[in-house]
Amino acid sequence: MVISINRTVRPVIEEMLATQEALEIQAHTLENGATVIDCGVNVRGSYRAGALYVQACLGGLATTEIMIESIGGIPFPFLHLTIQHPVIACLGSQKAGWIVKAPSYRAMASGPARALALQPKSTYRAIGYGDTADEGVLALEADTLPDADTAQYIAEKCGIDVSRLTLLVAPIRSLVGSVQISGRIVTMVMHTLEEAGYDLSKVRHAAGSSPIAPIKKDMMEAMGTTNDCNIYYGSVCLTTEGYDPVFETLPSTTSPDYGKPFYSLFRDAGYDFLGIDSHLAFSPAEITINDCTTGDVRHFGKRNSEVLLTSFGVQ
């Protein structure tokens, strides 16, 4: 049976719509029938809203839990997630693989509707997946809400009626924005494995955890702290069929830029992403691999509380 992530996500969307007041989010219908759920542009959002946002990005194929843990003796919230069908959920859905370029709107997009538009096609060829649902859910990382024209543009790319489109929106400078970046911890690893040409069908199970960054007012600082949560304190566990030397290269400790907060590296590079080792941005602090064909367990990398607390600006 082929999984339709635009259908498996529906219970998550229904919960968000039914409890929006409690979640401190707000939904409205555009004049062409598309549904927009504001998760942080004009609303405060909440931890639970962020957890649901992550589940939506993963096509409803994940469970999430937020718990308090310690970083250098200081308590912070952490997001924990377990993912079913990790190749489809991570690369087929959550991967931020679509830059929406509507006439009057720009946003980084992730979520199940990518599998309708096949954005990018190379990823869907690599994983051998596509969705044919008549409804779609897309998550937009943006500071403004999309209009009807933007929704129509997205719906046409997805091949669905615009009234069957749901758009989730959260800025990176929001609580939901912070939660959703931490929720990408496993997808980062899957993306790196995809780029390395690893046989993704060998990944059976996946789980991860990462701290949730404090909200920052400055966009660049927010981008830095959210990324640092994964780079310096994010943990990933994969169950795989067999062992591959590429696993040893996955932690952020293998990057030549390791050891400084991401924002500092970005600033020193003149705010040019090309000046930063691309591997760093898609690496967790540590990874544990369980080879289920032999029972072997291997661990690579380490968590770094000193750099992360510096990034957070703890006083």
C-alpha cells in the first residue's frame, strides 16, 4: 500500500483547526477557499502548536514530545521525535526543498504538498516516491501571510483545487519557528545521506531530539540560535541495514567550521552562506547507529553545551 502523506497529515491539521484558540494560533479562509493557519506571524503560538507543526511537516508520520532537560546545568525545553517511514517523512515531506516564488510572495516551503508538486524532482526520483492526493498541506517559513494569488500559484503547482490547500505559516522569529527548526534534526541527517549517495532504503527507523532555541528578535540571530540547537546539541538515532563509513562523517564535529556559534560564522563570512562549510548546517551534534543486521551499535560526535549557551546568550 502506498502511503499518501497529504492524507496521513489530515488528523494533525484537524487537531490544529479544532483547538486553535488553546494553541494560540489562528486559521482563516482566503477568498478562493484555501485555508491559512497562522502559527506565529500575528499570533503567539505555543509549544504544542510547534509540536503539531513539526508533525504536519513530517506528513503525520511522527510523534513528538516536549520535555525539560539540562544544558550545562540550565533547564531548557527539548523536542523529542520518533519517525515512521523516515525516508518518506523526512525527504518526501519535511525537507525544505521548495522555494516558493509566487509573483508577490517568497517563502521556504516544506511539508506533504511538496510530494504533489515534486519539488525538487531529484529528491523524489532518488526515493521513488510521489503523492496523488486531491488535497495538500504546505508549511511556509515566512514573516507574512500568503494571499489568495499565492495560494492559487501553489495549488496549480500541486495539481489540486485551491480550496483543498492548507498553508501553515511560522516565522523563524517565533516559538513555533524555533520548535520546527529543532524538529528538522533527523531530516538534516537524511538530507546529508541523500547527498552522499547512500542507499536510503537501508534506513529502517529514526528518532531524534534537540533543544528548542529561545526566541530572538533579530532574524539573523534567530537563524543562528535555531541552527546551533541541532549543530551543537542535537541527537539522532538510526536503525540501519548494514554499516557504512559515511556515518562517521555525519556529526558536526567533522566540519572545519565547528566550534563557533553559527551566527558568528555567518557574520564573519560577510553574511554569505557560501563562506560557511555547507556540511555544518546539516549536521547533528551526535549520532548513534544500530546496524540491525549484526546488532552492532556505534556512536559518533558529541554535544557541546559551551558553544550552545554562548549562542543562546545566557546571562
